[in-house]
Amino acid sequence: MDKIKGWKPIPISLKIIFVLFILWIFGSIMSISMRYELGLPFFGNYISGFIAALIVFLLDILGPILFLYGLWNRKSWTNMIAYIFISIFVLNSVFALIYFRELLGIMPIVIPALVYLVFMIIINLNKNYFE
């Protein structure tokens, strides 16, 4: 029997993440040119130019789009995509905390990482939705 797809069967906690990821995608689209010019920290390196824009596209736009597609269609691989995406983000935050704490400050590094850890917990608690 096919599982019901779309907005209605999605649990409330995942609906909140869904909306936040849509906002995240739009914010990332708006910030690509800024990241191209100003750069971003990525695993201990401060990267700018085309590579920075590519990283933003892959991790901040394509990653969440894949997650949203899988969430909407109840794909079994969705939570794995989320785990990989969030793990990369959190690990990058650890490197940023070590190497760029003075440049960026502690709170802009720690708070998003903690929010993503909460997202990971919520996704893990709802993993049976994807199976």
C-alpha cells in the first residue's frame, strides 16, 4: 500500500522544519553573491569566490531541497540526507569555533549548530515517518 504523500501526513515538528528550510533556502539564494565576495569558513579554511558560492549552493540550497523533496514524498533516504547535511554543518561549526572564533564571534557559530542539532534530534524522533 502506498503511503500518503504531501503536506497533510507530515508530523507538526517536521512541518516546522519544512518551513524553516524553505526560508533557509531563500536566504541562501539571496546571500550567494555576498558569500562569493566576502567568503565563508569551511573546515578550517576561509574560502571565497566561485568555490564559496558552490559550497553555498550545494550545502545551503541543494541539501535542503533534497531533504524537502524526500520529506514531501516520504522517501526512505530522507533522514540519511538530513544526517549528512546536518553533520557537515555541525562539524564545520566546530572548525569555525577553533579557527575563526575571533573573526566571527562565538554566538554566530554555536547557536546555528545547536539549532541544527535540535533539527537532527527531531528528524531522528520522526524517522518512522520515512520508512
